[in-house]
Amino acid sequence: MQSANTILLIRPASFCYNPETAETNEFQKVAGTQDESIKEDVLAEFDQFAESLYSKGITIRVVEDTELPQKPDAIFPNNWVSFHADGTVILYPMCAASRRSERRMDIIESLRTEFLIEKIIDISHFENEGRFLEGTGSIVFDHANKIAYACLSPRTDSELFREISQTLGYRPISFHATDSNGRSIYHTNVMMCIGVGFAVICLESTQNAEEKATIIESFRKSDLEIIDIDFEQMNNFAGNMLAVSDTNGKVFLVQSQSSFDSLRKEQIAVLEKYCELLPIPIPTIETIGGGSARCMMAEIFLPELNR
């Protein structure tokens, strides 16, 4: 199953500009981040985001962030945890020390009342060695074809990526990707999205010809239609989208409004062959947090318990 029908969202308590993460995230912008209205704006955007998913029949589990310790990036849970169809939960090592308290076992325990959790793989201890792998920010999974993709960066360790992919039974494909200024792209999921039947990718960010050819060939063998986005579209988070399903199996492509607005008509037409596009405005979250719609969603593929 490529698209999950249950999504975990974290409603933020202390969202703000995080200078520690900005060291490796070129998408964050500091302008206006001291405005007192920011918290209200972010909560309004989050609530609209959650309501938009709910209104389409997508099952969501909203968890309130705790006030302490303060966690400026808690709204992006996909970096610290992933939930898999075989009942596996993985806890990941985070690059920024300020993000490590986002890992909350109480959330996982609460999910045990609804879902089967067979085992928890905790690799967060690699933080002590300066090695990081930030969940489905670092890894874009093609669940249908059992392939995992990752662009290597300070937040994505090649060996950890290979080991986790093999543990899950996925074939790992790693590569290098840079922005228009030649800087490493911090997360794979800002330049690549894989849905049912399609793959969105910023191919011009992959400068190594051999690596690019490997990715394209893998997509083609997987029967994924390629939608190639440019740097400007990537900077508007056109790569940071996620295909999710409602309870009847209808697929929606959740994206920010800025992401949708950057797409060309012919790209939209291709995507609409596979899913219904669901753009949601989250400008404050994107600008200050440096992450977009996909980053806000942790997919729950865990088996549901019999009632």
C-alpha cells in the first residue's frame, strides 16, 4: 500500500524560527519571526490543514504538543518516527539537539490501543556518534515496489539509510542533490514525492549523471510516470507533497497552496490522472519552519486491531 489512510499530526505549542535547524535548512526564513501574531497564525493554519484532511474522509490522529520542553519543530513529526505495515515502529536520530525531545513514547503507547505494534526499532542512539537519519524526511519510500530513496546530507547518513532499508526489506538508492546555489538539499522529501503511479522529482538538483540515470531507470522499471519540477518549483515546496487515501481508498495529493500555485497546467494534468489534488495554505509554517505539507504528516501504516 503506497498511500496511508491514517495520518498523525502534532498541534504545535512552541512553533518558532529555529536557528539550529536553519544551519542545514536553506528553506527557512527568519524575516518577521518575532511577530507576536505568529503563534495564532500557525495554529490557524494547522487547524485548517487538519480540517481539510478530515473533510475529505482522511483519518487523522491529532496530538497536542507539550508545552515543556519547548519544541519549535514539533509540527513536523515525520522526522522522528515512521509506522510500517508489518507492525514496526522506527525512532530516528535527529541532527538538531533541539528536536530530540520531539520523540514521545506516550504517543506510540496511545497508538497501541488502535494498532498492532510488533516491534520498536530505536536507532536514536546514533546521535551520540554524530550520525543522523531523519525519518521520512531523509527517506522517500516507494512502498509498492519496496524501494527506498535518499539524498545524502548532514541529516542523512548513508550507512544508516542502507541498514534501515535492508531491515525493512527495501532496496536502497542513495544519491546527492543540491539546490541552485550548490548547497546540499537537507531532506529528500523536499525534492521528491512518490505516489500511486507517479514520481515528482527535481531532476536538475541531481548533478551526478550516473546517479540521475539510476533514479530515472528505477522509476521507469517501477512504472512511475515522472513529473520533473525545476528549482523554483522545489523552492515553493512542489516536491514536498504526500499521497494519502480516504477510508474508501480514494487517493489525494496533499500539498501546500504555494506548491500547487507553482505547478504548470500540464504537470497538474498528469497528477490529476492519479489522484485528487488537495492544496492547503500554510505560508507561515513553510516560511519560518522550512517544511511544508508532507513534513507535517506521519503516515500510520500499522495494522488496525480487531474490534
